[in-house]
Amino acid sequence: MRPGMSTAAQLKREVTCAKCRLRETCLSGDVPAEDLERVENIVYARRRIRRGEALFSAGDPFRCLYAIRTGFFKTSLVDREGREQVTGFFMSGELLGMDGLGDGRCPASAIALEDSDVCAMPYSLIEYIGREVPSLQRRLHSVLAREIVRDHGVMLLLGSMCAEERLATFLLNLSKRFRRRGYSEAEFHLRMTREEIGSYLGLKLETVSRLFSQFQKDGYIKIAQKLVRIVNIAGLELLLAARN
Amino acid sequence: MRPGMSTAAQLKREVTCAKCRLRETCLSGDVPAEDLERVENIVYARRRIRRGEALFSAGDPFRCLYAIRTGFFKTSLVDREGREQVTGFFMSGELLGMDGLGDGRCPASAIALEDSDVCAMPYSLIEYIGREVPSLQRRLHSVLAREIVRDHGVMLLLGSMCAEERLATFLLNLSKRFRRRGYSEAEFHLRMTREEIGSYLGLKLETVSRLFSQFQKDGYIKIAQKLVRIVNIAGLELLLAARN
DNA sequence: CGGCGAGGTTGATCTGTGTCAAATCTCGCG
DNA sequence: CGCGAGATTTGACACAGATCAACCTCGCCG
């Protein structure tokens, strides 16, 4: 490797989609091996974001999509009247920044909830290379559409579930995502505060706190601070199916 | 025109994006004139959907995106436990079916709330032609992303507004969309029932009904059945800004 | 042209969450 | 290693919106 190489280029070197453990959830997921080298060029740089810092903020010009290599983020929206809404929590292998594609500005902010590493992928490159690699193009569409489906799921949660069901859904969703990444599905750290959970679920932090206590009393979970252990996954699922 | 031409082809003949009044909100929006002929080929057929019928249903295989030429639709989701959630209302010039792009199945249903006409655009063609016409490709991305942004707006509504604010937001949103289409922003027909409004806004139909009455009493609107006339738009906006 | 059924309104009451408040815990930092 | 700010828990109480119920309205079909 040449000395004097730019930082971005150095960082880029460290990254190869081919070897990335998270490839299948990422943009290069379905890209066949022979196109992979081309596709790797869309990873322009890696960025390290410290806990509490913004990867991007509402109003920023849109340039990149970001793939989370390690870490945890929340995205949130603030309307003109100052109402804040957490719109999602994102973990390794997931993509951030897709909503900026609409009109060249990021409508939301993404804040790291722990020290995190991301791959920055300029949209201009994705677009350009996508034209030559249909599987990449398709994957991008698919990822955008899945985000829409996810959002509709949250609308269902907010629009037709009671507090208990919302929190159960939230825990089960996190559990499933951790499992898919090879972490324990039963025990994990909540990276976010009760208030952030509340904002996401359309509840107040006190309600979230009470529900955690109640779930513990009912034997569904053990909770100590931010560490959750789901003792009875089936029970939580049943709670959703109950529909009193 | 040849006799014996297939129905689909006949229908197709009637459609030219170049002359379509709704082009700018549709997929061909930014496509330059010289590429338009190519892009028009993605409109495979027109379909007429009667009030109450489904354009597509949850579980259907995904093939097409649909542009609404005339009419009005709701989309809705039903979860395993039978909870139903209306996820959106769509009017002429808007696109339906994008959420199916994720995994080849339509996760939601789209029901016509009045007799409607749509352009069916097979995804395979959009994909293929998009590769040659970057402005189309880009437009598709943009439209998908805008849907994400819209959904986040609904999440904000459901997660942090009170009933009064939700309904005011809903009315103002409809008003704005009618205006952009050249219809009256002040007076329009609600195509959906109180129950469907309620589902969309996370409220019960009784609450929706009461709020309409209250808004009328407070001089914001006149309402007779499904006909709304917004008497005081600024007042409704102020109601949102108030944040008691 | 009359009756039926779906949709809508309104009232009374109930209840799940919000609100407010106070005590406790935790963790980063000097 | 202790301090202070922010986070969490818990309790008491209030209230927005749900629920239940009765009645109304209107379009439509026989």
C-alpha cells in the first residue's frame, strides 16, 4: 500500500464486502461474486461515530446511504411544533439514510446510541453502479420497500395495539434481530433510554418503566437496568395473540 | 388501429404519459421528453376497479406498481391476530403497491373507495427500462423514499399527537393534496367511512365523529355527511401549533 | 314508497395511560 | 471515591379517549 494514501482510501481498503459478515443483510446481499468487486467500490469510506453523536441530522444535504458495521442508532423526527418522534432503532447490518433519497435532504436525524462504525456509500455511486449491476439495483429497491413495510408495521403497532402489546412486540422484534446476528435472543442490552423506547412506542417513559416491572412480575422477563433477559418468549407471543 | 388487437394493447393505446395531466407526480415525472416514448412502454395496461373491490390483496404475488389515474383507494394491513390498520389513503396521481417490492408478495391490500382507474406498470419493465433511463430509475428511488418519509410523518402523528391534532392534520393533508390536483382545497368529499379514518388515525369511529362535530361547533369546518368544507384553514393550523 | 341495513351521532360511564411528584439508582467525571 | 446530573422506579390522581348503548339518517331495493 502506498504511503501518503488518503485517509478515505485507507479506510476503504479495510473494507471488502466479499468478506463482510453482514453482507447478506446489506446492499451487496444478492450481488453475484463476479460483480462484487465492482460493487465494493460504492463503499466510499468508513466512519466512526461516537455515542451521542449524529451520523446525520435533519436538514443535512443527502449524499450517502450508510450501512452499520458495528453499533446501534436511533433515528428521529422533530416537527415544526417541536414534537419529537423516534422512528426507528438500527443495528449492525442495517441501512440508514434511505429517507433522504426523496428530495436531497435528510428529513430525520440518526444518533449513535453506542460507539459505532458505518460504511458510507454515496448515492451517486450506487446509482451509477446499479445501472451496470442489476442485482444491486434490485437490492436497493428491495431494501427501500422493506423499510416501507417495517414502517407500516410500526403504524399498526401505534394505531391498534395497547401499551402492553406494544412493548411485547418491541422486545420480540429486538430479540429476533439479535438472534439473526448470532447474538443471544434471550439476553441483550437495551441501548436506548426508557424515554426513547416510549417515544418510539407512543408511550410515556413512566408507562414503559411500569410495563417492564409488570413483565418481570409476570415472569416474562428479568430486567436489571438496561440488561433484559427474556425468560418466556412464548409467553410474550401469547400475550400478543390474546387480543382481550 | 388493427381490429382484433388485444384488450391490454387497446387500453394501452389510450394512455400516453406525455399527455397525462398527472405526469409530474407519477413515475415519468422527471423523464426528459426524448426518453418519454421509451418510458411509456412501462404502462402495460389500464385497469378499472369498482368501488369496494381490491386492486390487490395481502398475499398476492407482486408484479406491478399502479398509478392512480382517477379514483381513491385505501391500503390496509391485517396482522396475524386480526388487528386491522389502514396505512394510507391514495388519490389520483399517486402510486400504489411499492411495499410489494420487498419480497415478491404484497404485504397489504388496496381497496377502491370509489370507482377508479389505474395504470399498471410491471416492475420487470420498470427495472429494465430504468437501466437505460437514469431519470426513471432515480424517480423510482425518490418515490419509494417519499413513501418512507410519509410513513414517518404518520408515525409522528400516531406517536405524539392527541386526537384533535390527528384529525386536524388529516384534514389539512387531504386539503393540500386536493389543491395540488386543482380541486377545491376548502370543500371535498371524504371517500372513507369514519371507521376507516379512525383506523388510520388510531382512534375509534365515535371519537372521529365527535371531533367532526366539535370542529364544526368551533367554526373550523362545516360537515354534512361525507362533504367537508374547511371554513378556517388557518385555525386548524393554529390548533396544531398550539401544543397545549 | 316503505322498510331495512350500514353508517353516523350523541350521551353516560369506564379505564388505560398520562401527569405530577418524590425517592432511588447509576455512572461519568473531577 | 464521592458528587451531581440524568435515568429509573413507584405511587396517587386526573383525564382523554374507549366502550356501551340508544337513536338517527339516508340510500337502496323490493
